Amino acid sequence: MTTTVLNVSTYSFYLNGEWKESKSGQTIDIVSPYRHDVIGKVQAITKEEVDEAVHAAQKLRKSGQKFLCKNVPNIYTTGRMSW
């Protein structure tokens, strides 16, 4: 039997144009439904951080600016927005 050791990345969360670490200092495991092992970690954001994200989204919507879906793949592959 062979054992595969994965390099597990911990991902930041995106808020107001910045990638951030949560104030909670905690993460949530991303578990592969196929292999049942941890393949990554995401930030366990706080209620305040969720509220801030919702407020920022509402503000963006009211301003008339658009979040372009074509940028979403860039966020996940490069960790940056490209406008």
C-alpha cells in the first residue's frame, strides 16, 4: 500500500479587495469526498467578518459597480482580482 502525503494549503478569505486571515485564528478542513482526507483549509470567519462582507456586498450593489464573473477563476488560481 502506498501513502500519499499532500501539502495542505490554508486559504485566506477575500474582503473589500484584500485577502485576509480571520480574526478567529481558526480554520475549517476541506475534506475530499472521494479519498476522505484533508486537501486544504479555509478560514473560519467570525460573525463580525460575515457582517462586514455582507455590508461590503450591499455597498457595491448600491454603487452600481459590477463584480465580473469572468474574474472568479483568477481569484482561485492567482489569489488576486484582475480588473
